[in-house]
Amino acid sequence: MFILKNVWNRIMYRKGISFVLIFSIAAGFLCPIYVLGEIHLLNALYRDNLYPNVSGILAVGCFNSSIDSGMEKDILENTGADKIAYECVCQVTAGWKEDLISSVGGVSPVFFQVTPYLLTEGRMFADEDFKTDKNICILKESSRLALMGAGAGDYVTLKGRKYLVAGVVRATRVYADVILPYCEMDGIMGGRSMQHRILFMPLTRLETGALKGQLAKSGIEDVYSVMSVEEEEREVMAPSYRENHKKWLAVGSAVFVFAALGVWIITLGKASGERQLYGIQKALGATDGRLFMEGILQNIALVACAFGLDGAILALPIEKILPFKVEYGLTVFGQILGMGVALVLFMSSVSFLKMKKEIRELIEGEVDW
């Protein structure tokens, strides 16, 4: 209890500097903590959006007006595939509280049966949603509309028509931010050409040239890519995630270095201001071990206050201001705890050595009080 009282006295001895130190730590480490959450989210997105059977699916990118039931039958017959799933995407004006340009696309009935996703709110499409125009849609969790607050049960406007949001999904392997049943897309695009992605199951054994020829017979001529989902994940998805990791780590590391430098300078100033208190305690018989422990407890309190302030800021709905959101898991909390422990030990060591040095120099007559 006596030690805790001394810790409190040390914090309040120069309370102005203590508050400056708290806010400096909070400001300096807000970005690194945010970066840890962003990297955790990127890892979660990558894991959640891996196809369960990547070696058995071929992805074909093309431009086409629409795929009807007759064309779908021709594609199956001409390519020898057992089943296909497809999506399309275009850019249109979408609205929820305010208008913005958003990617809107349609998916075939079996698309979400083979494409990885995580339902975070509401429900997925039912079979009857593909039979009639029900003006229903699903939002991607990362879409601007979802980040602004739109969710299941709300209505979004697409080209002047209202669509009920059935659910919200986390699905990075889907083109569009606003997802409709495929049959709704004619009303959106009016027969104009759209970007398509067709998934063939099982993986067709046709050579690329032969496959394009068979697709042309089926009415799809503008094919711009043919790639297995396995190649897609290895050559497109994985490099993209690695690049994002490097970018966020570079930003977080740069801010961390400047934050550590600022904390070091302020800690030195705080230590110089506390040398009288340190000298009095030393004269009264306090050991170096006890004084160092008091410094650790003091810095634990300061760092906890600073990280608590960062937590309160990050708990705010910042995704309504910034076009992305982050997540924190046990791994991230462990990393933040480790960062806090390292910071406490760094501050305590700097402060203790600084005060000890100045007291020694004072005794030897090298400095003035």
C-alpha cells in the first residue's frame, strides 16, 4: 500500500508532465494499434475467402450483355462442364442517405454455393429471389454503403429504384459492392455489356484457345482472362495481401519510431523533474530495486491510461468517416499487451538511469538543483 501511495505521489508530483506523457503515448501509438487491427482484418479476409476446392474451378473473365438460360445450357454442352456459376458487375449511382457511385452486380443462383463468404447480418438470397423481380439486394461489408451504416432491413436506391437489403456479407471474391439476383441486372443495365466472371466446375481440360472458341459458339466472344481459381489465389490474391501488409507495416513502423522518440524525450524531461523526489527517497533508505519497481508501476498506470484512451477512440464508429473498418482479436490484444510491456520497461529504465545519473552528478558537485 505504501508503494502504491508513492507511485501516486510520483504521478502527481509533476502531474502536468504526466498528462502530457499520457496524451503523447496515446497520440503516438494510435496509428500502430490501428495498423495491427488492419493487418488482423486482412488476414481474416484472406482466410475467410479461400475456395475450399481451388483445384477444381476455372475462372473466366469476359464482357457480355447477359447470360440467359439458353446460353447457359449452350456453355455447359460446348465446354463439357458439369456446372457453372457466374456474376457480373457495373458502375451505377447508389443511394442511402446520400448518393454515390457504387459497383453493382448480379449473381447466378448457385454462385454463393461455390464462392466463399461470411454472412455477418441478415440472410442470403433464397431460391424464390431469382424467379421474380423482388427488388432485393445484399451488401458487401466493405462497401461504402455498409460502412455508412446501411444494413439488413434498410432500403438502398439504385438508378431510382428502391431495393431491400436482405443481408450483409464479407466476400472479397465477389466483384460488386451491391449484389443482386442476376435476373435484376437487365433492369439496371438495359441490355448493355457488363464485365462477367464465370466459374466452371469441374475444371475444364480444354486448352485456352479451344475454350475461347467453344465460348464464342455459345455467344461469349470478348474473353479477357482464363485462369484456374488456384492460380488466381496464388498469382493475384496472395501478392495483393502481401503488398497491403508491407504498406501497413511501413506506415505503422514509421509512426512507431517517431512515437518512441517522442516518449523518450518526454520521459527524460519527466525524470529530471522528479530527481528531487528520487533523492529524498534515496536519503530515507529506499533501495534501487524498490525505486525501480515504483517507476514500473507508475509507467504501467500511464501507459494503461494512454492505451485506454486509444481504445476509446478506436471504439468509435470511424468507418462512417473513413472508407474502411478494422477488427481486433486475441492475437492483436496480445501484441498490444507486448507493446505496452516493452514501452513500460523502456520508460522505467530511461527514467531510473536518468535520475540515478543526475543524483550521482549532484553529489559529486557537477550539477545544481
